Amino acid sequence: MSLLPAHLPPNAGARKYRLRPLALIIAPIVAVAFQVKAPLFTEYLSYLDPPLLVTVYFGLMRREPVSALFIGMGVGLLQDALSQNPLGLFGIVKTLTGYWTASVSLRMDSDNNMVRAIFAFAFYLVHQLLYWTLASSLLGQQFSFEPGEALLFAILNAAVAVPLFQLLDKL
């Protein structure tokens, strides 16, 4: 039984985080810089997708699909600008991921670490599938989508997401 009045939506009691504007700027820049520079030191870090995790985090915490859409777009375009991908590919994928994350988080409590890990796992898979679809259909690039490999990397990103989200909570 809820203590909220009947006319309020089910997520009205959920905390809506107020994020500092500096965190909205610094966290994506650090995440993209990490993704660009870390694989130069060790190949194993290239399997992490910190820009995606930051997009998922801000989508979960803001709980506003439109603002998460713009955050995802900014992160994706920044990632496109600093990578060798065609400009806009990550922009489109991260925009949709941010929007869907915020839309789903309206109905679920995202303060629980297990829920956060599930979100990171699921949206990593959605991101990879959407990226593969767009790259092959729009750009005609041919590369294989390995479901087993994607599941393994989704688990890895979900494991990294929990401490990363706790760190971002402190900002």
C-alpha cells in the first residue's frame, strides 16, 4: 500500500536527483577520454564502454527522457568526434539509449545496485545491437555480431557500472 495520493504517478515518491552542471560536463569528457586513451596501455580496457555507462547513469538518475536524450546525444557526438567512427553513429545510438533508459527508469526504482547492474547489462546489449544494425544498414559496413562475446562484455560492463555509479553518486 502506497502512502502517495491516488492521483500521483507510481514514481512520484522516487528520488529525483539534482545533478550538478559541472558533473554533467566533466563525467562524459572523462569517460570518452578514458575510452580513447586506456586501450593504448592495455587491450583489455577496450571492452569497457564508459561513455555508455555514463549515459545510462544520467538517464537513470535524471528520470527525464528528453534531458537524457540530449545527454546521450552529447556523449555520443563527443565520442564520434574523438574516435574514427563516422560522425553521428554513436550520437544516434547513445541518444536512443539515453532516452530509453530514462523512459524505463520512470517505472522502476534505480537506487538499488542490482537494478543498476541489470540496466547496464541490458542497455549494453541494446547499444551493441543498435550499433551493429545502424552500421550495417546505413553505412554498409560488414562485421559480425557475436552474441556470446556481447554477453560477456555486457557482464563486464555491468560489473564496472556498479562502482562507477556509486562514484558518480558522490558527485
